[in-house]
Amino acid sequence: MLEIFVVVVLPALVVVAAVSDLMTMTIPNALVLVVVAAFAAAAPLAGLGLAEIGAHLAAAALVLVVGLLLFIPGWIGGGDAKLAAALALWLGFDPLLTWFVLFALFGGALTLATLYYRSTPLPRRLTRVDWLARLHHPKSGVPYGVALAAGTLALWPETNWFAGLG
């Protein structure tokens, strides 16, 4: 049963969050809550004790505070901050620095790609595709949930969750 959460559920939720952010520039609160609920279901299956679960909760709290500090000046969206905290709940403290570096790199690449996309004219037939037109608009921001997802999925096979599947 743990394998389903590790190999299917969390990666699928991360992809759904990325696609949602890309197409709507939002990450639904319900989706973030499902990520948290999936951790609550998977943690006992993985044999995490109360101390380990507490450490994962502390990692999530730290990331939420950092996310809120980045949200206040408008550098990231609120959904990005909440999703990052929910993903940190799964990761715990051990891989956080690597994860930060990965999603920062993916975020930088995403930002450059978005700026390039916005610097070129959008073909007329694509202006009728709402999410492409919204993404092309210079004031719409960058769907950073895509970078969070890419960083998470790149790191995910190296986490303790996979070690527990052995």
C-alpha cells in the first residue's frame, strides 16, 4: 500500500498542481489539503513515529513561514507557498537544501522561458486559448508551481520514501 502513495499518489498530485498552476495561475487549496492528507495516510504505513512526524511538521512549518515571507512582497503566489509547505511535509528536513536548489534552478529556467515566450508575438489562433493568452500577458506572473513540481519530482526517487520500499 505504501508503494501506491510513493510511486503514484504524490507524484500525480504534484503533476496536477503544476498543470493547474500553468493553466489557471492557481493551486487549489483542496489540492494542497489532499497532499497533506496523503502524508497523514502514508506516514504510518512507512512506520514513521511521532518524533519523525513532528520533524516533518516542523519542516513544513519552516517552509510555510519562508513561503509567506516571499508571498508578502509578491515574489511567489500564496498557492505556491502552501504547496511548498505541503511538499516539505513529505520531505522532512534532510533533503530541503537540495530541494530548494533544484526548484530554484527550475524556477530560474521557467522564468527565462516565460520571459522569452512573452517577448514573442502570440500566434492569432493561440490567443483564443485562455491559459496561453493569460500566460503570455506580461503582468500575469510565473506559474512557479511548475518549478516546485519539477524540483520535487527530480528529488523524489532519492528520498527516504523510496528507501522504505526496498
